[in-house]
Amino acid sequence: MRLMPIRIDGYLTESKLSAALQRIVPNGWLGDQVPVEGSRYRWDMSYQIDGIVTVVEYDSTNIAAIL
């Protein structure tokens, strides 16, 4: 299997990160703006690999991935 490089030109933005993650985990992509159950908050994006869900919060200076 040949790995395809993912290139992000310029500054990393939330939409660019989302697009890159969707290419990396196309079958495990859970979406953008994922609601936090029992709250009015949302995670910026989420994906799943081997049954493990990762949520991502992006704020332009820090990226937090929570398993």
C-alpha cells in the first residue's frame, strides 16, 4: 500500500485539519461539530479507529485530541 502525503498549505485552520483527518480516517470519520451529550457544547470534530473514539477541539493556537 502506498501512502499518499497530506499537505497543508499556509496556516492550519479548522477546516484544513478536518479535511486532512477525513482523508486519513475516511471510514472512521464521525463528523464536524459533534454535540457533547447533555450539554450545549460541541466538539470541533471526531473520528473512530478500532472502536476508539477521538474528539478534537481546535482553537487555532492549540489542538487537543481527547481519547
